[in-house]
Amino acid sequence: MVKNNFKYLKITIPLILLLTMIAIFFYYNAQENIKGFYKTRGFQGKVQITGIGWADKITYRMNKEDEVKHYLIFHIDYQETINNKKEHVNTQLPLHIQDLLYPHIASPTESDSDFSRQNSEYKILPDEREYGDDFVKKSIKINPRNQKFINDISKALRSEKDLKNIIVQIEPVPYTTLYTYERGHSKALGGYYDFSLKDTLRNKQLTVQLSFPSGSTTKEIDLHSQLEQVLKNSELPDGWYILNQNNDFPKEVHIDDNQIRIN
């Protein structure tokens, strides 16, 4: 009996050690690829993997053939000290399982890296997905200039009686990637800490999302006429204003040069 147990251990222990070494090897390569991905794009903070999920099918929009491959979704805690305060961005990045076999290989320039990735066999180019939304939302939340910008919109809208309880939020347009935003002068958050809300709204990369506190009003709001009244006395940034109310279809109004445009 003892002899059989010893024989069993002689087989299982090396196998467990081998699997452990393989797991460490894969994890190291994944971490190096993720660090390299952010570093080549100007992000100076620390990257820590907090979880791994299996995504067996992800369709690349850049593939005309809608080629489907296998990926792992890595949940990431991005940490960076901004204005003497440590900020965290919880985000995620998909990597093809092939990336686990190789560490990150730096290219001479960021554009070269992206070009080679886009034309590689495995097409490991996460830029084509919405990986940047979390960084944009963080910038909107923590940059005092952005908060003042939003407060100014709120103040203008609340001048109308029916909009006195309006809640204003600025949200990225779905399927908008980080590369579509123009970087600011700061290096924080990869240069996106101080990107221009005014310009990105005008370029339709962000939208002004409007809502009311739950139970605050049951009155149906005519967003078009309400904004017309606001524009008689105030200025509003160019862009799309979208009102979500009473679980109805969102009401959308486009403002350009302080006038409502019919698109």
C-alpha cells in the first residue's frame, strides 16, 4: 500500500510542478504584454491583474470576414498618482491565448507596434475595442475642469422650471475607442486626463446624458422645446443631448453653434 502511494506521488508531484510552472509562465507573459500595451501608449501608472475570465468568442470589427478567435479577458487595476492622490481605474483587456506564449516585444514606435499587430497572424490589436471608456470616465470624474464644465451645463438647464431637477452626465459614445480622443497636455492617464470635453462633444465622441431622480417627475418633457428656451438665455456646448425618461425611447437633440439642428 505504501509502495503504491509512493509510486502515485512520484507521478503526480512532477506533474503538479510542471503545471504550476506553465501557469506562472503564461501569467508572466500576459502581465508583460499588458504592461507593454499600456506603456507604449503613454500610460505611466502601474498595472495589476485582478482576475481572468474566459471569452471563447470575440469578433473583431476590423475583420471583414468577422473572424472569430479565442481570448482571455484580463481584469486590470490600473493605478496612477494624480495630484498627489492615487487613482484607480478598473478596466479589462482581452488577449489572444497565443499572447501567453510570448512576452511583449517593443517596437521602435507606437505606430509601428500597432501596424505590425494589425497585420499579424493573430491580429492582437485591442485598440479596436472599447478599452478606453474606463479611462475617459475616470478623467471626467476626477478632473476639476471637467466637473466645472458639467456643472455649467446643469446650471443652464436648471434655469427652466421643468428641468430644475435634471441630472447631467457625459458618457462615451458606444464603440468609441480611446484613440479617437485627442490627448491633452498632461501626461496623466496616458495624456487623456485633460482631454477637451468641449471638442469631443462637438465631434460626437461623447454625449450629454440627461435624466431625472427616480420619482421626481412624471411629466413628459419635450426636450426640443425645453432646450430652445434654455438657448434664448444661455449657451450650451455643441453636441448631442439625450434624455432618458420613464423607460421610453430616448429623446435626442443636436445643438450646433448654440442652435438646435435638425439632422
